[in-house]
Amino acid sequence: MNRTVHEIARYEDVRAALADPDLVPELPAAPEGKEGASMAWLRASVPRFDSGPRHARRRALVESELARLDVARLCAAAARWPEAEDADPHVVRTLAEALGYREPGAVAKAVGAVAPAYFGGEDPDADAAVARLVELLTPPERGPEESRGRPHTDGVPDHAEVAAARICLLVQARDATATLVRHADATPADARPVEWLLHETLRGDPPVRVLRRVAARDTRVAGRDIAAGDLVLLDATAAAPTAADAPLAFGAPPRVCPGRAHAMALAAGALAHRRPTRFADLHRGDAPLLLPNAWDRASAAALAAAGFEAVGTTSLGVAAAAGLPDGAGVTAVATLALARVLGRTPLLFTVDMEGGFSDDPVEVADLARQLSAAGAAGINLEDGRADGGLTPVDRHAAKIVAVKAAVPDLFVNARTDTYWLGHGVDHIDHEDTVRRLAAYQQAGADGLFVPGLTAPDRIRALASRFELPLNILYSPTGPTLDELAALGVRRVSLGSLLYRRALGEAVATARAVREGRRPTGDTLSYAQVQGL
């Protein structure tokens, strides 16, 4: 067939073409195939290659599937990436699991066979994979054989069409998201956040660089006449006028890809796993990360000058310095203020934000976003409450999910206070500790923190049970740093110990002078403190 090919590359013109209802996706030419068991049938049954009312109905099927997903939890699930799994099956398996489809591993394998032939070509193996996917993805109330050929009634799709919509969703998620992850992962690492990296990848190196459209009717776009049947090639890398303008890889109004937020969440979670931050890398060294805790700029700078690669903040020190009680959820302003002070230095630091200063996951995530913007590399998020009880597991897990979705690069150290609030090991439900840590790991935490635990056998058991780095609070009467390392601990925090010892030394020094004795111990000079 003779037809004119139009190439459109200006950003505004590409947006106009994407918005033109007369320009529709091109359906690859292919002979008819067996219903429910061929690539030809699949292409003819999905919204990707359709237009008009039928496209709207089929798109609604995909949108109804996406509506069942929690984007934040999807991001957290994508971060749990097995080392031996490639990006393509990982994306599909994660999405299939989140949607509750049967046999996610088998679904991912079959989608892998379908994807190469999705945009054209015939492949017997792909046809067999389509049949397998229809079997796995057909709604359970009606099997694939019964659903085939069932006529539409009052616009209600048959069950094979539902299966086709699900295949479409998985194939396109695989192609777009896994490719996006690979392209972004190939970018040299720097200190920019994952969200920036994904945005720039979509602008300069998107999964699909050229969008193909066919004119269903005569139309006019970008000052040129386009006849029915003409092919239009749209440059998805067309430079936007400003950095704030959305990249074109996921379409433009009114035909924006309904899975854009989900693809970005999957990619963000996967990249946060594949491209650990410098702070996260400190948990992977030969020795545990010894994290001293500071309470102001001078104490943090002094610790950094002493060679400590990172510091934490101590909620007790921050609260006491402000004349407020610790653990009561009343120091959010002081905590954020300290983070902003530390953020103006080159220090690598993590912030103790108690329980997030709210029971609302959205509010906790908003504060975490502000702490990250201030320069924090991580946070501690605890499940202990001011009344001495513990936050319900699901509620605390929801906070972790919300934070990781809002700031994927932020290292979330999920703290359980089962031991901290307990009264001796014999009175503590260790299985509750395990249950809580498992839920927090599942929610997307980057590390697990159990302050108050000093029993070597239980420390070793937790370190070997969970894949995330285990953080233990150092106790002068507990295991030494070397002993904790031998037990499998990857991070050792000093908590409020330094602050309490500083207060103790200050009082001891004053007493010594009052009693006519010379103060002992190390004392920084005036010039040294000024130099901090």
C-alpha cells in the first residue's frame, strides 16, 4: 500500500498529534489466528492497537486492573529484587503478584515469550504462550474454553477479552518498565535522587523512542495535511520547552498511559535496590557501620572530624536540648531544624524521627520528604509509642510503605521497640519481634533496628533470618563491637550514649573544679571548636 510517512519531532507538535483522535496506534499486519491462542488474536483484542468505543471499553478493563494496585506497596515490592532475576521477569512477576494472579512465575515466563512478537511477527512459541496466559489470567468464574466466543452483552466484555487486557498490561509493563530500569541503570551513578534519574531517562532515552500512529481519517496536525492511511512517526525524545514539561514517553492528554504512575513506582523501587546510596553501601562493608549519634552541628562535626563516615541524630539529645520529653512526638520542628542545619554541611547523616510524629502515613511521608530535601540520607522510624505500647504492625508498615514511595532513595531503618519497652528478656515475646521485622521488611524497609536486644543467640538468629542489615544499639554491658560483628550485625548505633556521657562529663568537670581537683579526660581547645 502506498502511503505517505510523516515524521514529527517538535514537542508541541508531538503533543498535538497524540491528542488527535484521528491518529490511532498501528495494528501490525498478520493473518488471522486462533481465538485465545495466537498473537494475531491478542493484538486484535487489546486496547494498545484499537480506537473508538471498543478502545475505550478495553482501556477501561486495564484501568480497572490498575485501580486495584497500591502504588506505594508496588514500589516497595519492586525493591525486593532477587539478585539472580533479570529486570524483565522481575517487573512482570512483581506486578502479577500485586494483582493476585495465579502462578506469577509462570505468568512472567509466558509474558517473556509473548513480548518479542507483540508488535509484529508470528511465532508458534508465542502463540502457545498466549494460550497459557489466557488459561492463567481468565477470571476464575469462567474458564478460558467457556469464555471464548461469548458475545458482548450491553457492552460487557467477555472473559477472554479480560484475559487479553491483563496480558496487554503485563507485556507493556515489561517492555516499558524493565527497559526504563535498564536505561536508567546504565547512567553513571551520582548523588541525584531516583525520581530525577527516571525523569531525565524518560526525556532523553525512553523505552520507546518513536511512537507509530496511522491516520484513521483525513486530519491536519502541525500545519500539515495527513490523509487517511498515512503513517505518522512521533519522536518521543522531542525536547520539552522546560524541564517541568512532562516527557512524552507515556503519551499526552487525552491519551496518557494509565499505567504511568505504576511504571514509575516499579522502576523507582527496582532502581533503589540496584543503585544503593553511599549511606546504604556503608552497611555492606567488611565491618559493621558504627554510627555515633549527634545532637547539634558541633557534635556532628566533631564526630566527622574524628573519622566517622556517617552520624545519626539522637532524639533524646534533640528533645532535651529543646526542653521537651523524648518519644512523646513533640519534637518534629526541632528534628527538622537540626536536619536543615546538618544539611548545610558535607556530613552524611541519618535522622531519628521517632514514630514519624503522626499516625497518618501521608504526614509521615511528607516529613520524610522534607528531611530528605534537607540532606538526610536516612531515617529511623520506630513502632514504640509514648504510652509505652507498640503501634499496630499494619499501621507502622503503612508508614514505611508511604515513606519509600515518597522518597525511594531514603534509607529507612525500621525500628521495633519490643525489647526497648520490655522488662527483661524473659518477659518479651520474641516471636512478636520476628513478626514485626518480617512485616517491615515486606513493606520496603532498608534496615531493621532492635534496640534493647543484647542476648547473643537472639541477635545471631535475627541476623541470619533476615536479608536486611540488622542494627543493634550498643550497650556498655552487652557484646562488644567485634562480638556484634561476629554475630552478623551490620550496623551498631550509640543512641543517646554520647549525649548522656557529655552531660555526665560536664557535671563531673564542674564538680572537680569546685572540689579543687583538676579535670581529667580529653578537652577540645577553643580553636578546635571554632574550627568545626
